[in-house]
Amino acid sequence: MSNLRNEDSDLLYSNNTGNTIASLVESKLGCPYEWGAAGPNSFDCSGLAYWAHQQVGISIPRMSSDQGASGTPISVGDLQPGDLMFYDTKGSGSITHTTIYVAGTSMIHAPKAGDVVKYTDMNYDYWTTKFKGARRYW
């Protein structure tokens, strides 16, 4: 996991909106997961994305399924910091989880009850088999 960024990284951001969104979600690393929460101190997966976009003046849907059905679709090869990535973590065929792309293969998310906002690698088999698409709202 050496390619994952951590809290001690020397992060340099330009002034673009996507980098600002990525920086905002990084500032929430370690905050607890709470179902239905959209910040500022606890989050569920879609609530983290919703909160970060609100901070930069962008209104996005609140739920993962709605977030994954709007915005501008983008390919994995075109991901930029701040883009949202969507997954089917329940095997339902529907979008059930939102993550925020940061850089390289790193994304940040609020995974589940009992866990905290953290980095994960989008190339882990678990994520690659559940990927449903990516969207940009900025």
C-alpha cells in the first residue's frame, strides 16, 4: 500500500475545484462512519462526497445511487482528484457505495459502521469487481 497517500503526505494542490474537493475529504480522514451522516464530524459514504461538494458551492444528490446517475460520466483513465467513483458493494446490481478519487490508485471513503474515513486502493480485487462507474460534478 505504499502508493496510498497518508496524513503525513506533503500535499500540494493547485486552485482547481477537484483538488480542493480532494483536499477537503483528506481533512476528514479518521472521522467516524455514521449511517445517514453528512458531516462535519461523521459521515456515510455519500455524505462525505455531498459535504465536500457543498464546501465548494456545488450541489450534488445526497444518495450514492443518485450521485452515480447524474454528473458527467468519466472513464477511469480520465480520473482527476475530486471525481466520484461508484460501486455495487451488496451484489444488487445497483450503486451502493461512493468513494472520492484522490491520486494514483488512491481513493477516500467512509466504508462502514465501526470504521472511519480512510484511504483505500482502487486496484484491490474487491473494488475492481464491484466498480460501476465514475462521475464529475465540477
